[in-house]
Amino acid sequence: MVEASGAGPFKPRRQHSDSAPGPLSGVRVLDLTTVVMGPAATQILGDLGADVVKIESGPGDSMRWVGPFRHEGMGPLFLQSNRNKRSVVLDLKSAEGRAALSALIVDADVLTYNIRPQAMQRLGLDYASVSAINPKIVYCGAVGYGSDGPYAGRAVYDDLTQAGSGIAGLFQAVDGAPRYAPVNICDRVVGLYLAIAIISALHHRAMTGEGQEIEVPMLETMAQFVLADHMGGGAFVPPIGKMGYQRLLSRTRGPYPTKDGHLALVVYTDKHWRAFSRLVGCPELLDTDDRFKSQETRTQHAEDMGRFLATFLPARTTREWIELLNENDIPASAVNKIDELFDDPHLKAVNFFIDMEHPTEGTLKVCRFPVKFSKSPASIRRLAPNLGEHTDEVLSELKQEG
């Protein structure tokens, strides 16, 4: 039992039958999130041992319906972001549904949502109302824009945040036209911040006994994420140069064509460049060409660096280059297509992919939790639930705990 400083002991929680000794074992999360960002965050909490109760409306999370699927409502995006959760269907617009959620709030550690705050207010699920039921709860809202700004309360999706945070504009700086990265990068990154914020607040509560309200805004989070690389001369007041990290904005950054494919190659430090220049017959390059003499000059001439590399790489196959570069401690990688990841030798060797049996969906391929713990490992205790699969189970526990 954990005792909060000056706040008395916390009530020990009865463990659910599928609980595991992960670092968040004993924590109960009420998950009112949908789509990608929130579910990705709460899946992390579930993998780490939390009992995540996913509250869904009648139609369920919209990601259930993005196929392909063996059975409707169990699409791959949903399956990959909702394991280690129990699904409870509640109509929160009804008095009965709100009463059931209120009963669950009494014994919850965390409530997280990505419904717009004004909708939470209308449902009577704002922080003041929820904390009146359970003052020690960690109440975490994932929102598009911080509540103090003029965009507060607007709807948002990954595409909008890629545009607003500068990601689409970075593609324009490189290719001449703005476009989106072909992955839900904002949802995934902000989901990590959401999980970190919740775990941090749980630690604060363990130390003080205090619950609190948290707001995780997508635009601000991604603006910080992008500018960490691209602040450039704008980091100084007044600015002392252009914004942007030129190496990342180079049109010749790669991947580079080889004799039989493409190669990702980072010749970065002086040591890397001296080794590579020896391999290609230019051992005096750093001493005779001012563009190559230091990391600073190479960054300024990033386009020339890429052109230099591209000159030599077609002479060998990708495999030949990787073997040669590894021997010389120069970072390089093959360029995997997504369907080639399943056969990547490293991922296979570390047992990254697991085939598991789902009660209704058959054999599924699952990516294990990537982080290793020596004392409190993450685990996959159940695969993504069918809609409302655990409604009776979870509500019956209320009676037992009451």
C-alpha cells in the first residue's frame, strides 16, 4: 500500500483477474478517447499494467470501422491501439449512462478524454463535477488547442495539426509543395505526451495525495516538437539567421540509389567522413575541401554533401554497402517497405512480432511493447475488445466493490 505524504493511505485496489505486475498495476483508467491519439496513449498505460476501461457510445470508436476486417467493427487501426482494455458501452446523454460513469469515477485513478471540452461540460463531466465525486482523480483532456488561445474548442485531426505545426510546410521547403507525412505522427507523438502527463500526475499524487486537471494540446505539443529541430537562428533574440536545420531540409539528404535499391546513410561526424572518404578513394577530402572540413561547414553545404554521397553509392549493392559501412562504423540501413518489416532480421531476432489468438478475430499479428523492464515488464494480457464486451463485467464489479 502506498501512503501519500501527509494525506493518509490510498485505498488498495482489488486486482482484476487479468492484472499483471507491470509498473502501473493497480491503476484504473477510464478512457473516454477515440480515434488514434487518446487510444494510443491509453494502450501504453494498459501495456504497463493499468486496468483500462474504454467507455464507448452505441456506435463505438470510429476507428473500429476502418477496414479491412474479418468482422465489422474490428478494423486494424482499432486492433493496434486498443489492446489491454475492457469495452463498456454507455449512453452518456442519458441519466442512466451518466450515473453508471459517476459510479465508476468513484474508484478510478484516471479519467482521460478527447471529446471537446464544451461537450464534456454539457455532459456534466467537466473537472469540477468529476473532482467533486473523486478529488484524487487525475483528469486529463487531450485537446486540439490550449484553452487560453483563440483556437480553443475547435475540432482537430492529425492532418490539421501537421499543417498548423509546420510539418506540411517543411515538405514544401524541401519539395516545393506542402504535404502530410504518411503516418499519424501528431496523434502518435501527442499520445506519448498524454501518457507521460498521466504517469507524472500519478507520481505527484503518490507524493502528495493530490489529484489534478491536465490539458494536453496538440498544436502546442507539436509546435515544440518541430521547433526543437528547426528553431535555427530564430532561437536568438533578435534572430541571428534563418530558421530550419539545413541538414534535414536538404533535397539531397537521401535515401540514396544503390546498384540494386536504396540506402539510408548518415555520414555525420568527422570520423564518419574520414572513413567514408577513404573508402571511396578521397582520403584527403576533409583537409582539401573547405565544405567538408567540419560539421558546421557540412551543415551549411548539406546539398553538396548529399550529391557527393550519391556519386559513389550506385557502384555497389545495398547489402555490399551495409557490410562495408558497418565494418567502418558508419551508420547505414536498408530502406524497408512496410511489408518488409515483418522479415527484418533484427525485429525477428528480438521477437518483436507476436502471433496471438483473438477470441473472435482469429490469429492476429501484434507488435510487442518495445521497452524492456528488468523488474516490472509490460505485457499483453488481452487483445482489443469487441464493442461493449465487458459492460456487464465492469458494472457488476461496481456492485461487488460497493
